[in-house]
Amino acid sequence: MSILNVENVTHGFGARRILEDSSFRLLKGEHVGLVGANGEGKTTFLNIITGKLMPDEGKIEWCKHITTGYLDQYSTLTPGKTIREVLREAFSHLADLEKEMLDAYEKMADVSDEEMAELMENVGEIQEILEQSGYYTIDSKITEYANGLGLGEIGLDHDVSQLSGGQRAKVLLTKLLLENPMILILDEPTNFLDENHIAWLQNFLQNYENAFILVSHDVPFMNSVVNVIYNIENAVLTRYTGNYEDFKRMYELKKRQTEQAYEKQQKEIAHLQEFIAKNKARAATATMARSRQKKLENMEIITIAKEKVKPSFSFQSARTPGKVVIEAKDLILGYDEPLTRAVDLQIERNQKVAIKGVNGLGKSTLIKTLLGIIKPIQGTVEHDQFVKYGYFKQEEEASSKTALQEIWDEYPSMTNAEVRAALARCGLTTEHITSQMKVLSGGENAKVRLCHLMLQEFNLLVLDEPTNHLDVLAKESLKEALQKFKGTIVLVSHEPEFYEDIATDIWNLESWTTKII
């Protein structure tokens, strides 16, 4: 049974084509991974199928009585509500049915036999729906899902306005899973999840009976939960059956076959053109030349897609600092209340530290405290006198400036050509460079911010979840750059396959926290 049919959809922004005559279908129970490089249009496609964007051309058709749940990168929560209240909203439609049932019972006191029979039938149907939906056990279900995604340790009576960005994302994801829609649409759901909760979500999706569409640059995660891949490349959607590894195999095979067919055709075209040029003027061979010309004109020309430019990240080292780059004594992290017990720590020259731990324990707070951006609740932090740091924030609000202007304003002594070349090294095209930051994808934004760092010199590089929006090629290049960097690194990441080949030391904040986890 087809849940969703997308036929011949075309969409663009100005001169930029995002989708060109693209089609897509989703069958009942399919677990679809939507893949493609940063900026290819994955989020745009999701916005089109959910009705947030109208395509320029084409048709989107859902099956009747469909229920969808969409978690995008920019979902928000209403301040003033507790986590529990937000999660209970997932069952609001069932609460409405219960109220309808209770109202019907009240009406039964004074109705005719015919009306009584109708009310009894209606009440019976509602009762069956409530029981099948597990309405009378929703509190235990809320607790189960909340604990699975790490909300239990925060406390379900916590006001959502006091949560961090990662914690808010968890609340939205938990609510969406509780709603149990016929189709889940998930855009980068693991961005704010730590390893334990990614494992819980992975298990949930592996056993999910309904259909879902998943956008994720976390390859091991996607590979373990999908059974169909749609690849978006050069404005075209292509369907592949199997998981991500199957897709990569078939994609490379198809690519090689196309390249071989292209080379063979190019040789044939050259041969035909040579024959035509030599023989069109001679009366004896003019007919054969015209025949070759007609064959050439009717030939369906094979084209090869342009290779995606792999970013080439690299970071410049400043002068060598002393042996101990940062030293903290009796350090307690927090804002209004302590997040950790008191700890002493040192970061030494050329040490590469990866920081892990469940969300809400203070990973971002730790690096901001170590850099002196915020004050600790207790203790001291001292830097070597020659420390010069570069800092990549987890999230940054996108401006109305173009990517070109964003860099040029920071480095006015550079020429236009130098700024463009620097952005191009980060895998950004002319189209990206001249686009406003706020219309670029999350991955493209991250590449511009990494470009800022590439133009500086520092001996301490601090990165807070730098891979959240980066595509596979960009992550590979960033990993290589961090391995080659001749300096100290402090890295917050929830992807072991990214940081394990970089880190000399791994700090787990779960061993420092005062919270119950």
C-alpha cells in the first residue's frame, strides 16, 4: 500500500534548482533514509511533502486518514509548560475522545431508547479505541520513552523554557514517538543525543512497525535502521533498495557503468565527427556522411554528474605554548546550581581530549568555563600565557549576510578572490558563497564557520559538536584535519566513530556529575 506519492516535483530558489522532475513513493512499513550532500535539498524535500513549502511544479498525494509526525531541525516548545505536560499532549486526541465518552454517559440519564442505543454504540467504539491505544497506561508509557531518551534524569516536572537546546530536542522527539503516527519524518534526530540514547532510538526504529523517512549524517545509525535509500543528487531523487551500505555499493557500481558508457560513447562521437569531416565534401561518400550526421543528431548523449567537491579543511598552528595549556583547580561547573562535584584537571600541550556524556551534564558549560566565557560556581581556571584558542560553537544564529560578506567583514584585508578561494576549500560553491547565511543548510553554515577557523592561527582548538550537520565527505575531511593539527584539541562529540581516531584522552562527564543518571 502506497502511503505517499510524489510525482514530477520541481522546485528552486531563484536560479538555484533544488529538485528537477523528481518522483518518490513511500510504502506501508518502509524505513526510508534520505541521503545527499549538504545543500542538495533534503530538508526542502521534507518541507514540500509536509506542506510547509509549495513546489513550483508536480503533485504530492498522501493516502486518506494519514497521520504524520515531523521532527525538523527548527521545532520549538511553548514556555511555561513542564516536560510531562508537553509529553501528555501526544495523547490529546485520546483525551478528547474520553471527554466525549464521559459526556455521552451523562446524556444517558434522560434519552429515548433509540438515542440510548446510539450513545451506547458510540461509547463502545470510543472505549475500544482508548483501550487499543493504551490510553489507561499512558503515564507508564511516557515514563518508559522519557527514560529511554534521557528525560527522566532531568525531571518531568521541569519547565521546558529552562532546558538546553539538546534537552528541548529530546522532548520534541519523545513526544513525536509517543504520538505513534502512521509515518515519522525525522530530520537529524541524533544531533542532540548522546551514545546511550542514540542506541535506544536505534532499537526503537529497528522495531517500528509504521513507515518513516530519516535524514541523518550518522552513517552507522542510518545503516542499522533503514531498508530503502533515496539519494538526492543534482536535483534528482533516485531510489535504492537496502540499507546505506547496499546503497553505497549500488551507487558506485552505477557510477562506474555510467562512466564506462560515457567513455565508449565519447569515442564513438569522435569517430563519427572525424568521418563526417573527412567525407561530407566528397560526392562518393556524402550520403554516408549524412547518415553518420543523422545518427549523431539522434544520439542520446550520456552525461556525467559533476564530482562533489570534498572540503579540504586544515588549521594553522600559532606559537607553541607551555607544557600545561589549561589548569583548573577545585572546579565546579554550573549556572544557578552545581552540575558537577569539585574536580582538578589539566590539559597539556598537544593533548587531544574528547568530552562525552549524556546531555544536560554540562559538556558545553565545561568548555565555556575552561575558555573563560562563563565563570565557574567554584574554583579557578588558568591559561598558559601563550594560549591562543579557536572556538567552534555548537549552534550559532544565521545572519542575513552572504557567506562571502560574513568572512570578508572579519578579514577585510583579504581580496574578493582570496575570500572565495577560502570558502571553496570548505566545499562551498559560488552559489553557496553568494547566498545569505540564513538560507543555507545547517551543514553549509557549519562549513562557513569552519572557514573562519581556518583563517586564524591558534594552538588550542575547541569544537562543540562540529559534526552535527556535516555530510559524510565533510566529516571525513574534518577528521583528517584534526588528526594533522599540531596543537591541543578539546572536542565535544556524541559520535565515537568520529572522535576515537583523534582523541588521546576521553573524559566522561558522567563520572563528575552530581545528577542521578
